[in-house]
Amino acid sequence: MLLITPTYLSWCLYLLSTAVLCHRCGKLCTGEVLKVQDRHFHTNCFLCAQCHSSLASGGYFFKDDKYFCKKDYQKLYGITCTKCGEYVEGRVVSAKGSTYHPQCFTCDRCK
């Protein structure tokens, strides 16, 4: 029979209040842990919400409380250049409802 003393109970409550839990699996984080936007993850739990590939070693995108790899973020939310069809990142030119890379925005007449 387990005897639960007030001291033991206080210690358990202290451990629970200071424990770091993985945001994805909810289990106690020990060993290597990633901290992303005030959330903690086991390194093998920090995954793309779409394709489930690891995000632990590279960049990520965050939208609607989910983390995405670059490829899936662009497929779901990316904007493509009207001229070349590639995804637009960084500097863009917008004209008449269309979006272009700066180098793709050229005069149709003189090209």
C-alpha cells in the first residue's frame, strides 16, 4: 500500500507545475527538446501538419495554430507569380490584381 503524505503530495504537485510537456504528444519532455514560440516539442514531434516531415532541423511556417514545411505552406497558402508561375517570396510587385517577382514584372510591349 502506498502511503501518500502531505510532503509527498506537495512534491508531486510541484513536479507537475514545473514539468515541461510536449505540445504535440502531451508527454513529459526530457533529453533534447525544441522550444518554438513558447511551446516545447520532442525533436521527433515537431512535424509538418500536412506531410508530417520533421521540422526540427530547418525552417517552418506557422498559420492557423499549425506548423508547416515550406513546400506544404506554399501549396496551401502561397502566391504564385502571374508571369512565371513560381511561388513569390520576399519582394513582390502587385499590379491590377496580379502578383509578380520584381524581375518578372516587365512591359508586355517592349519585354
